Amino acid sequence: MTSTKILVPDMGDFKDVEVIEVLVKEGQQIKKNDSLITLESDKSSVEVPSTHEGIVEKIKIKVGNKVNQGDLILSLKSENKTEEKKISVNKEQKIEKKIEDKKPQVIKTKEIIPTAPSSQSGTKSASPKVRKFARELGANVLEIPGSQRAGRVSEEDVKNFIRSQVTVNGGRVEKKIHKEEYPHEEFGEIELKDIPRVKKLSGPQLVRSWTEIPHVTQHEEIDITEMEQFRSSLYDYYSGEMIKVTPLAFISKALVSALKAFPNFNASIDSIHNKIIYKKYFHLGFAVDTPHGLMVPKIRNVDQMSIKEIGEALKKTSKLCRELKIDKKEFFGGSMTISSLGGIGGTFFTPIINPPEVAILGVGKSFDRLIKLKGKIVSRKILPISLSYDHRIIDGAEGARFCVYLSECLGKDFAFKLAV
Ligand code: CAO
């Protein structure tokens, strides 16, 4: 094994440049060209790549240090390869020469920093302005999930992250860190895994919704016996084949009808101008369970679709999500969301509103119930629903009326109600 010193390379006219990130840890195996540190001056930011591969032995600088060309960054333990032998501890002059040859590109503030994707050796791409912004707020850009291409962190990502990390307590901002009394490993074997990217992105949004929106959740049981009989008897007029449409397509149609009757549910709060935005379109969001995490794409203009078309759009859109082929814009601009767990199981739950929307409809799995009807015991199909709404915009009475209206749309007169 050879010990190799990695020095700060030539940085042109820049002197006393600040180390803003150390991207590797002692004991970490790194590859040639992996980023080691990020340097930032007033005008630019640059990641310094490693000239060798090996195991980080000792890191000699820390965040906040001011460095110049030739300063020691770290030492690497690497295997005795012919090329590396030339760069031994005693030949620092040669090291400097080699690093000079591999001068990193100094990037102007507005240019894109060409870093590796965030999964590689913990590097993260963000503009110097965003890095500075994050630092000023006491955040580590490495911990912030980036919503841009290749995980690049935007100013909005920093804001969302900060919102999810702090709590305002009597006008005082406090950091939300929950430290366990005892480490988990003290109680048995554990395994550490990365949080999937989609979950990292949706996490701060869920925290924001749960902490900022006063949620009320109303539960309702809807008798869908006639609707289910109709659904299971659908067949194609020309081919004579059964048409397979899930209850969700009918529920979507009923929801559009309810949104027309209760415009407060198809709204958003404009907190800057203190106004309510009423939407004249009917774009429904659908919570889709994917191997990458939960996604909520929109299906546009559901009011103009037939039940069969909604069923097809649901299949197509959820497939695009599961294959990660969905356009990012399709996650925005919705009226209201449906979170259906009916295909899995369970009855009532508390769906979390997807801001800037003001309500969400949770759907459970329908079940059979014996009830007394006109003196006879009969079996009826019951659909459990859970409606969460923003109490700043929708009051309890309106929430209850909305649920009753939905029950009527999906109840025994469903064909008449949904045809309107
Ligand atoms: N009651 C009883 N059965 C139901 C039902 C309900 N409410 N909803 C669906 N089903 C049945 C369907 O008819 C289908 O039956 P067959 O296999 O006999 O045809 C089966 O369950 C599977 O349906 P599905 O889930 O594939 O289709 P869908 O149209 O109901 O839902 C989609 C589509 C994309 C919403 C769904 O696949 C999905 O991802 N659901 C999970 C959503 C989720 O995770 N929500 C939680 C968000 S909060 O973390």
C-alpha cells in the first residue's frame, strides 16, 4: 500500500478560498475523479476531484478553512500500482504537477456545476447561490433532496427542507431533531438503508401539509350495491367482451359532480394576496403506489371523459409512474386527489391533503353487510370513504354535505346522477 497526498490544485487567481463541503469520510473507498471537497469564492464554486483511487486515510481540512494551491486536502491509501508509485509521499512536487494537469474548471455562478449524481460519494449538485442560501439557514445541502434534473437542489428545495426541519414555537424557530434515548443497535441487529428518492421528495411536502393545514377527516359508508351490479355487468356492445373498469372510475365521475356542486373543494388558497382561487377545470390527482414510492399524477379534464375513458387513463398514467416515464408537470395543477386503497384492503384512514389542493378523498375496500331493509335481511355492498379537508376553507357542515352528495352520486340512483 502507498500513501498518496492529494493537494489543492491551481485555482487561477483565487486565493484563500473557503472550503464549504467535505464530501468524503475517513475510511471511505473513493474512485479517481470522485469529488473530495467543494470550494467557494464570492463568484464561483468548484468541486475538487480526486486524482487517484483508494481509501481515505486522513482528512486534513475542514469546512470553513481557507485554502490555497498546494495545501494538503487528504491522504489516500492506495494499492501499489506502477502509476501510483511515482506519486509517493516523498514526491510532493510531482503531485502538484499532476494536480495542476487536472485543474478543475472554475464555474461562474450561473453555470451548471457538472457534478456526479448525488448517489456517488455523497456529492450534491447546487448552484453557489443555493449552497450559500442553504448554509445561511444552517442546512447541509447534502441532506436536501433535490427536485431538479439529476437531483440538483433548487432554492425551493432548500425552503421546503427547512420548513420540514423546523417548528415555530411562540415566534421562536426550533430545529426538529428527535434523538433516540438509546441507539437502535443496542437492542439488536439493525440495517441502514437510504430513503428512496421519491420518498425523500414527498416527505417535506407531507410534513408541510400535516403541520400547516388544519385537517378534518370525515368518514362515510356508501351503499354501492346497484353501482357494483352495473359495473360487473358491463360489456362491449360490438365485441361482446366484458369491460373491466374498477370502482375508482365511477368514484372519479362522482367526485367531479361533487366538485361542480361544491366549488370550495376545487380551490386553493392564495396566501400572498389572501384570496381563494376557484378552479374551473377538473383535473383529478390519483395516489399511485409504485416501487419507487407514492406518486400523485393528475388526469386532466375528467369532466369530459366517459367512465371507460377514465379507467383507461388510470391504467396508462399509473403505468407511466411505475416506469418513471411520467412528465414532472403532471404532478401539478390538480383540483382534488383520490387516494384509493380499495385494491389492497382496509376501511377508513386519514388521507393527507396534497397542497395547494384543499381536500382529498380516501377510498377503502368495499365489503358486504347484512342490513334490514323493508322488513327483510338483505346483503348490501358498502364502500368506506374518508374525506379530509382544509378547515380554513371548508367547514364541517359543508364537508358533511359533500359526503352525502357523493353517497347519492354512487347510490341507487347513480346512473341518473352520474349521467348529468
Ligand atoms: N373496493 C373493492 N375492490 C376494489 C376497490 C374498492 N374500493 N377498488 C379497486 N378494487 C378492485 C378492483 O376492481 C380490482 O379488482 P380485479 O382485480 O378483480 O379487477 C382490484 O381491486 C385492483 O384494483 P387496482 O388497485 O389495480 O385499480 P384501481 O383503479 O382501483 O387503482 C391505482 C389504481 C393506481 C390507484 C392503484 O393501483 C394504486 O396504486 N393504489 C394505491 C394508492 C395508494 O397507495 N394510496 C395511499 C396514499 S397515502 O400513502
